[in-house]
Amino acid sequence: MSETIRRYFAIEKNLRGLDYKSLSQRLAEAGVAQSEGNLRVKMTTGKLGTPLFLHLLMAMEIQQLDLGQVRTIYQQVCKELKKT
């Protein structure tokens, strides 16, 4: 599931034209301390705690989590893992 989360946030971050620095700043404005480097590591590994996951959704102004999109990404990851 970590790879699914990683890809989901990569897609959303790119769609919104955000970088790690701006996300770090948005999180700081919400009272969540995450350095740019620390955020990059967590987002590129997809290993996020639930509070950070939710704060990222809010910082990226994601109004609704599209489970259909998440499921599609998950299925793609599963297919790729079967090929290896």
C-alpha cells in the first residue's frame, strides 16, 4: 500500500503544481512541523502516519479522496509486482 500512497500523492502534487518546499510551508501554517527533506522522504516512500496523511490532504486542498483512483493505482501496482 505504501507504493499506492506514494503514487497517489505524486499525482496530486504534480496536478496542483506543488513542490516539497511549498507543502512544508503549508503544513507549517497548519501547525505541522515537517522539513522539506523529511517530507520528501516520507512522501517518496509512501510511509506516512494517518495524521500526516490527513494533513497532506488538507494542505493540498484535496476536498474528496477518490477511492476509485486509489483502487486503480493499487491494481496497477499489484500488476507490476506480479511481473517481477
